[in-house]
Amino acid sequence: MDWRRWFSRSGAQLDPELRARIRASFDLAAGDEEHFPSTIDPRIYHVKLIRRHLGALAGRRVLDVGCGKGRFARILHDEEPAAKICGLDLSVEMLRYAPAGVGVCAGSMTELPFADSTFDAAYATESLEHAVEIAKAVAEICRVVKPGGRIAIIDKNARARGRLETPAWERWFGRRELASLLKRHCRQVETHDISYWEDVPPDGLFLAWLAVK
């Protein structure tokens, strides 16, 4: 059976066996600092775009969905020390690298362990691609954000699929696909082609979806 084709179907399910497989993969990857670094250059456009879209965060609660080692949360905490940032990830081993001052929580993005409207904002950077049940994960992200709160998702473009080697479960997204899912829960959604660097034209690999609930 072609597992990549199976996982690409919208009906793919995150059963306990697959969830354990994904968790084990990232637990193992946590020891690979070269390919899964705990820090990131704060000048990259991904960071700037998230900061710009979320706005001032002092005193606000922000969720980093699928935070990994907390490299984006680290920058937000450094630049907005009065913000209350929480990083969620499936891998406990990844969370061990999270920076001091950032709250951490182990869990699945398809079953976020938070009450409705807990956060003022949320973002997911190259993490939704591992959710498998994509519509459910998007609904959960929107559920835990307050009305009027802001959501940013940065992930890979389905049109560039095949450019990088990926695990069988990983999904890349079409512009309209995620925009449609976000519009079920948000009153405003924008999509942008982006690059890692602000002064480098997008090469089609990354898309950003910016929403207001």
C-alpha cells in the first residue's frame, strides 16, 4: 500500500498507534540539534510575520502549537517578557529544551488540553503538517483562542511537495485548503507566500495563513 497517498487523504485518522509512532519519531529527533535546533535567528521573516500579526503581547496569553524545542517561543519571551507564553508539543523530549519562562504542556494538537477561549493568540510553525487530522487540529486551535484573538499558521505549500524528504504522515497544504478550514471559525483570513528572509522573494515552499477569530 502507498502510505503517502493514504496519509494525504482528508479521512486519515490519528489512531493511538500512529500517534505513538509520531511521538517516538520526535522524541528521537530531540537529540539532533543540527536538524532540530533549539534556537532560531530572530531576523527570519517567519518570526517577524508572527510578531507583526499577533501585535503587542504584554499581559496576554499566547499558545505555541507544536512548539518542538520552543525556538519561536524563546524569541517571543525575550522580546515580550510580560507575555504569558505556553508551548504545547506531543514530544516530552522536545519540551525538555524549552526555555525558562515559557510554560510547557505535553499533548496533541487535535485534543488541546485547554478550555475554550483560554488564549489571546496562537501560532503554529511547521507543526500542523504533523497533525494528520488537519480539520480537527485547526478547529482546536481556533477553539482555545478568544473571539477577536489572532492566529498565525506557517507551513509548507502543497505545490512544492517532493522538494524535501518527509515522513509518510506529513501533510503539505494548498492555499485554499487551510483558508477554508480557518474560515469555519474565524471572521478574517489572509494567505501569503513567504520566504525565510524578508528581502528574498518567496520560492513557493512556504505559505502563511493569518486569521482573526
